[in-house]
Amino acid sequence: MFNKILIANRGEIAVRIIRACKEMGIASVAVYSEADREAMHTRLADQAVCIGPAPSNLSYLNIPAIMAAAEITDAEAIHPGYGFLAENAEFADIVQTSGYTWIGPSPESMRIMGDKVSAKNKMREAGVPLVPGSDGAVTDLEDAKRIAHKAGYPVIIKASAGGGGRGMKVVHSDPALASAISMCQSEAAAAFGNDMVFIEKFLEEPRHIEVQVLGDTHGNIVHLFERECSMQRKNQKVLEEAPSPFVDEKTRKAICDAGVAAAAAVNYVGAGTIEFLMNPDKSFYFIEMNTRIQVEHPVTEWISGVDLIEWQIRVANGEKLAFKQSDIKMKGHAIECRINAEHPFKFTPSPGTISLYHAPGGRSVRMDSAIYSGYSIPPFYDSMIGKVITHARDRQKCIRRMQRAIDELAIIGITTNQELHRRLLANAAFQSGDFNIHFLERWLKEMNA
Ligand code: MV4
């Protein structure tokens, strides 16, 4: 096993990875920006190296500084967490060619999945269901019209280099098609340096359901069931759960098998997520793959019993998965509430100093965060400051447990979205499981009206 791992990240995920290292007897190296001298990850790691000024571009995205930190500390492997450099194939390549182990999939898998057109081509070959639309990039307007007519309006134009909701346009009729395509192309060229775009039928009321997969370097891939991620606003997830209240056993088998087939098509190693959209009739379609650990991984850990960070590290070290698909049993229900330093209904950021922090506890409650009493949240990074996760035998009990955990949580001195969670957990549509990707934004609009 590795003697020492460098964690190229900050916040709760850096703390999560440092904790896993400690439990595995592996030394940890934190990297930190000048704004993070007093951060929890800087304090908890065995060693910490300053990699630059507060702005991410100069620190957490500064590849030469991170590689220098690995060299001076004799780290053997690098864990990227999520965000920052986690899905940067060039960084993964540099890590490997510099003689370090990359705790993640191959740069080749990352490149294929990072480009949405090449990802969809792979998925088509693998027999994974795709949203009806163009077979690849679209350049010609007459082709685009033919494709849009075949799929039926509305359609959505997406940038191949986009993802996570960036660079998309919905089109309702022929006259709007040409300008939407050229706008999407020029925006993509400016944002990603790649103007390739493709067309899909626009699914109007879908759920966002994703499948967790885990692969080793010996060709074994398992799934760890699905997560329901429809409770989002502006492509930012607010609450996630596993399993999805909408997915029955037959659909679960089909979507999870599709997730494994998707991962196998790119010889996937490590933890990954296949994102699907699911229609009200339970038909589902691949949209993209995230080649990293995700924020919401704890809900999967809780229903599957698998420590995902531990297994990312083990498979990066060449170990075989110690379990087969048939060994993994889904147990109970888990919910995660993301705690953000922001106004609960206006969503304006609220950095500042936490005068008092009290984490919820008791049976089957987990709090992943990197905050403490007296900690000042720097204004430079993401507003997510922690996650409350609960588990119970069934969804209703899990909701009740989350309600009492959110009530116990005390974060004084800054504004958080705790009150949003309190209202959401009490909402009848949420409680019945009857919601899709539009629910939260429509509900917030209603509340303000
Ligand atoms: C779609 C779609 C409807 N139809 N594709 C947004 C994020 C990116 N991963 C893909 N996204 C969407 N793709 C088709 N063909 C609707 C969305 C979408 C969405 C998807 C998942 C979660 C939240 C969303 C919010 C708005 C739009």
C-alpha cells in the first residue's frame, strides 16, 4: 500500500480523504492556499504545503505547485477529490508520467467521457440507451433540421466539451434552430476552446438518476445502485438520496446494468458515476459520465456498505475488488442535505466567521464538513460547507431522522440554507417522492409569489 498520499483539494472532501488515509495507515499531505492556512484539511493532514494565493487558479488549479508539493513531501499518489483538477485528463497524465499514482481512472477514460460526442459514440457501441438526436457533432443546418424533425421539437443543443449544464440551448421550432446552433457553437468555442455541438430531443419532465460504479485494474466492475439527484436548482444539487423513490426493482436492474456496461466500454478504473435522465414512463437515457468521486457518495456508502474512498485508493494500488456484484446488497435508505453558506431562499453567498458550530449526532447520522467554531469561511471557493447524511430502514424513517438532524445542527454567525432543508423535508411532494428536475425551482417561484 502507499506510504503517503497528497490530497489536491480542500474543504470537506479533503477531510474525508485524510480520514480514510488515517484509517488505512497512510500518511497524508494537504495542499492549501493562503486563504486556507487555518482550514480543517490543513490542520488534520500529517503534512501541509502552501501552494499559492487564495484564487483557485493560483493554488488548487496550479499544477506545477501541486507537483512540487508532491515531490518535496515524497508523496506516492495523488487524490484529486471532486471539482478543481479531478476531471482534468492532462493533470492525470502529468501525475502518471511524473512517476506518481493517479487515484482515478486512466487519462484515456477521462478524455473519452470528457468529450460528450465521443462519450455518446462509445455508449452507442456499448448498447447503452441514448436520447434520440444527432449521431455525432452537427455542423450543417439542413442536417440539423432533419434530426430535429425526426426527434420532434423541442430539441436541445449541447456543447460536446460542456457538461454539468453548461453550454445548452432549448429550441422549439425550425426558425430558431440556426441561431441557437451558432450561439451554442461560439459560446462553446469561447468557454471550452471547442465549438462541437450536438442535438438531442429535449426531455420535458425527467428525473436525474445516476448510477455509482467501481472498477479495478483487473477488469472487474460493479455498480452500487442508483442515486436520485433531481432535487436541484441551477444545476446545483440540494438534496440527494439512495435508492430513488421512483425506481422499481426491474428498472433498477436495467439502469444499473447499463451503468456497468457504460463503465466497461471505457475500461473504467476507480469510482465513477453514469448520469441518466428518466422519463415519467421510466425509460432512461445516458447523458454523461462523471469520472470522479462525487459530493453525494456518502448516500451510496450507506446503502451499500462500501467505503468508496478506501476502494478508490485500493484499486489505484492495483488491488482486486474484494466483492462481486452478488455480494452487494442494498440496505435501507439514505438522504444527504447539502449545507451551503448562503441565504436559504435568495441564494446569495454568506461567507464570514462561524461563532458556534454544533454537529448533529445520534444513531445513523453522519456529518461531513470541514468547519469548526471560530472558523472563517473564505469568500473564494464554493459555498458548500458540509453535508448531513442520515440512514434508516425505509425512506419515511430516513426523512424523520433527517428532520431531527437538521433541527440539531447549529451554525451561528453566518447564514446557511438550513431553513430551505427544513421546508423541503416537510413538503408533501418531496415526502411522496413525486418530483422531477424542475420541482425545486417551480416550488421556490411559488413561495415567492
Ligand atoms: C437534458 C435535459 C433534457 N433533455 N437533455 C443539464 C445538466 C446536464 N448534465 C444535462 N442537463 C440536461 N440535459 C435532454 N435531452 C435537461 C437537462 C437538465 C438537467 C438535467 C439534470 C439535472 C438538472 C437539470 C436541470 C436542467 C436541465
